[in-house]
Amino acid sequence: PGKQTEFGLTNTNRLVKQYSGANGIKTGFTQEAGYCLSGSATREDMTLIAVVLGCSSSKIRFAEAAKLLDYGFATYDTVKLAEKGEPHGLIEIEKGEPNYINAVAGEEISILVKKGEKDSVTFQVDQESKVKAPVKKGDKIGEIVVYQNEKELGRYPLVAEESSEKASFVQLYKRLIKNMVE
């Protein structure tokens, strides 16, 4: 405290300066491994990582990483299926207060596909119609099942958007009377 020192850092990852969308990661060199690079780049909604090992020069490692990233961006697309927190249906909470809560995507769901295959990706919401109280915010209450050409690619959690505690006797009685009137 009280002492401030100014210093500079030199970034040895030339990919960050020379490659469109590059945003990291790490360069390295040892006698055994040669010149190495873990590089990343983001364009639109897609982030790719390229790793090259054993290059004979620094120049070659950057050129090879750029080739890998170019190939990835030219060959693949990202299909975004859901944003984190996006609702995918109401779930009835049996004897809960509140009585209904949203089932939301627990994470962003994106799938990498070859260019031109975006339309082959579909998903299905798989959830119970009722869940018993109590339910805590963030509890898994279903899932999104992702398919490409009817082949399952993965399952992602649907979670409770909010908590639902056990309803009191008075709350359940009021609900019963209200349902009888309607």
C-alpha cells in the first residue's frame, strides 16, 4: 500500500493482432514441444479454439492456428436453441404456492453443425405435467432434448424459475373454493 509501480506487458500472441476476432489464449515454447499455441477467436455467435503443437517456428504456429480457425469458420455454423433463463413451459406445482412456475433453460443451448445443416436440428421439451412442492429456484424440473436428423445429440436441464413452497391449509382451501366457483 502506498507504493505504485507502473509496468508494461508484452503479448507474444500475434494472432490477437492479426486474426479477425482473435481473443486469446496462450503461446509457449520448449525444446521438446517446439513452438505451441492455443488460440481462440469469436465471430458472431461462434467461438472456436485452435491448438497447434510442435511447430518449428513462431511464424508457422500462427499460420497453422489461423488455418484451423479459417477451416472452422468456413465449415461450421452455430444453432442457438435457447438463452439461459428462457421459459419453455409452465409446470403445475402440486400443493405449492405459487401453484405454477416457469420451466426455464438452465444454460444457453447452442449446437455446432456443418454449414447448411441448421434446419436439421430440432428439440423437444421433456417435463412432468406436475411436480410436488416444495421446489427450489434452480431445481431441475425437465429437460430439452436436442436432435439432428432424429439422432439425439444431447440433453440440457430445464430448471425452476422461482421457488414454490408447500401451500398452507388456508391457501389450499381458498384454491379449492375458487376452483369450485369457476
